[in-house]
Amino acid sequence: MHYSDKDLLISVFWHNRFLTGSEYVDWLGGFLKTLQETDACFSKLWMINELKYVPILSDFSDLGEVVAASQPKDWAFKSPDSDTKKFTMSSRPMSSFYNTLTTTLDSDPSGCGILVSAGTPLTFSSNKSIIKISDGLVSPVVAKAIFKVSLAYCRADFGFSGRGNVRQLVGQRQARKPVGWLTYLDEPQAAKYLPVDPDIQTEQFNSGVIIQSGEAPCMPEDLAAVDKLKQIVAALEPHGVLTNNLIKTVPKRVSSGS
């Protein structure tokens, strides 16, 4: 598929869940099946391995083989029973298990892209799933359903859905939980900080709250909708609910001469 700033992003993030190679393959297979059960746009899947598209069988019986072939070859993993740094089913990642999938080939201008990064042992990094959906491919109702099943399956700490070019206009500070058309925060009290506005709806979900701004994701030219997202950020920011406290900062290196 061809990516665009108009694509709808569905992103969820979570922390402190470590995985072995076999656990990651099982987790990824379950996630992909859940997406397929949510909408037909995920019915066909290819793994992107460097510049090659590798089809995944419909029963996922080849998923372990495809995942193994698409991981870095010689530096990214450690195994309890050997000195190999290659991916094995018992290995753990030095950084994370990482895969990119697509529902269409380059010849098709529309479709979905799926990026997953999971199993990280790093306290200053998130696990994440980022789904990019071509503009107009799914309805807002289906997009919200994909968002909710992603949150539930990944047991996410926070997440958002919106267009990439709109997120840039909202102008949030770095290292903040992103706010979009749909925002999930694992802090249910966040709802009480929001302005009273018929276009801003909240729904208790999992252990947190989903905040929805408008019936559908807005475009950059919809200045009133973009301004409403800025109002949500301004209302939540003073209460600390947009601060990602789960990520510890990378320790600064001290030079030998200091």
C-alpha cells in the first residue's frame, strides 16, 4: 500500500511485558486473528522482510517460520541455553521483537499496514502496535472497533486514533500520551477534567476511559475540530494524566574525565 498523511492511525502502547520468541509468535498470531475477526480488510496478510513481501498462510501455521526469517540475524537476541545472538523460540530480545505487515501489495494503493514492537526489556521504551488504514477504507464505527480490540488484546496503558497530519497540528509536548479523535488513558479520573461539550464523549473501558472528539476523525482543514483537540490537551495536561510515568528516562552517561 502507499502511505499518506491522510491515513488513519490506530496506535496502542504498553509496558513491562517481557516475551520469549515462542511467546511473541503466539501473541502476534492471536492479535492478527483478532483483527481478522473485527474486519475483512485484514483477511490477507503479508510480512515485509526487507524489501520482500512474504505471504502468511490463512491458518497461521507458517507464522513462526516467517517471524524468525524477518528478525535481525546476528545481534538482537540472547538465549538462556546458548551464546547465539540469533532469533530462537527461547530467546529474548535485546531491544524488542519487531515486525511490519501489510494487507495489500505495492500495486494496490489502499489497505492497512501493521507495525508491532513487543517484548522489550527496556524500561525507557514502549511496546506498541501501530495500524495505518488508508483514508476511507473503513467507517468510523469499524475504526473504533479496531481501536477497542487493539486496546483489549494488548492490555494497553494508553492509545490514540487520528490522522498523522492532524496530530502534528495539535502540537503536544514530547513524551506525552497522544490525544486524537479517539484517546485511551488508563486513568478513569481523566474524564472529569474535560470541558462540557456535546462533541466530546467518554466511555469507561478496561481500567480506563476512551475519549472521543467528534463522530469521525477530522482533517487538518477542519480548524474547529483541531481546536477541540487542543482544548482536550489543555484540560488534561495540568493534571498529569498525559505524562507517561511508566517510561523511565535513559540514564545519562558520565564521561571518564568528569
